[in-house]
Amino acid sequence: MLQIQRPDVWQIGQAYENYVGRWSRPVAAAFVDWLGLPAHRRWLDVGCGTGALTEIILSHAAPTDVTGIDSSEGFIAHARRHLRDPRVNLQLGNAEAMPFPEGTFDAVVSGLVVNFVPHPQNAIAEMRRTLHAGGTAAVYVWDYAGEMQLMRYFWDSAVALDPNALTLKETRQFSICKPEPLLALFEDGGFDRCECRNIDVSTVFGNFDEYWSPFLGGQGSAPTYCSSLSDERRSRLRDQLRATLPIDRDGAIRLTARAWAVRGVKSS
């Protein structure tokens, strides 16, 4: 992720994958299919992280090449280990000041990142600057306030035990993660033909431990909060979650993860 302002840790690629990165792949697939862009285009993945969206672009969009940029050395290292396609170029960089000439790319996209950038309007301006006239820019973010259920259940339980946890919830920090502000961000950023849609994917955990263990990895707001608790308070939180999650008779936990996606075209 790019220049996070909070004390979250975004460096350990595998821990991020276990927590939420793996759920980004089905969202990314629906996102790229929604864009429906022609083959043989040059793509830029802003805040490429562990490479989930880049991987989907390669498999779904037949690009000429994909450049990924991210400020996390740990994430870039993880992505380089897992993406060996010669069409991929991964590098460190800042979403608000990208090292590419104007009009370099045919498509500029970003997955689960824009809400972490200190000044999202600057990132959108850079996405537009680096985009070729007639090209498409698009982003998606989690619906923290609604149907990103694996996080919502965690925070509902945390706040029930510790009201101070309310200030750490993503819904308090990321007001941009809703259709209206996302559309405004693109429209104010000079894009035309802007539209927004939801993308829902199923997140199924085989048992409670599979749901719970990623929160012990220290990647993101919820795991960071969880790791800050004493053993006793963490055990209470675990028990609260076990009591409130919709656990099926077979032990599985079937939730939904919703993302909001927005796209626009650079007319000139």
C-alpha cells in the first residue's frame, strides 16, 4: 500500500495475503472484466501491493505490458517472487508523484489503495496525467461501512468489548469508500463518463480458526489492534467473535466481501 498515515504495518506480503489479499483476486477479476478493455494495451497498477490485480490483468486482459508501483518494499519483493511474467515491471514509487511521462499508459487502475493515500485527489490527478487520451482509469475499495463482512464482524465484536476501538474502525477513517465520494473524486479529477458499481464476492472460511488466525498477522488496522491486546483481552475478543459470527452446522463461516468500483475516461 502507498504512504499509509496510520500505524498499520503493510510490509509482510504473505501475512497480508492471508488476511485480505486473497479476497482481492475474485474482486479484481470482476473489476477487470467490468472494464472490458481491448487486448494489447499498456496498463499501470497503482499500489500494486502483493500483485493480485496485476496477476488478474495478465490472465484476463491480454496486455502488452503491466507496470506496478508501490511504496512498500516488502510487498514489491513478494510480488516479484510470484510474478515472473516478462510483461511485468514492478518498482517502488509514490502514488502522488509517479515517475512516468504524461500519457504513457492506456489503462491506469488501482485496487484497495486510494483510501490509504494521504491526498487521494493528488493520486487521481497523477492517474489522469499518466493516462493516454481516450484511456480508462478505475479504482476499487472495500465497502467498509457495509458489506465487507469479515472486517465488520471483527469491529462489531471489538467495540462491544472496548468502546475505544470505535475510533480505529475503517468506517471512521475511510469516508471516501462509498459511491458518492468515489464518483466525486473522479469527476472533480477531470474524468468523463464516470460510473460506479458494487462488486460482491463470497468469502468462505472452513472453520473459526481459519477466520481468526489472519487477525494475528499484524497486517492492517484490525490485526494491528488485535496484536496490541493482552492475551486475556484477545481471548475475550475471540470468544465474542465465535459467539456472534454466522457459523454453519458444518463449522463453515460464509460471508460476503463487497467492494465499490469507479471508472472514468480521459477525453483529452
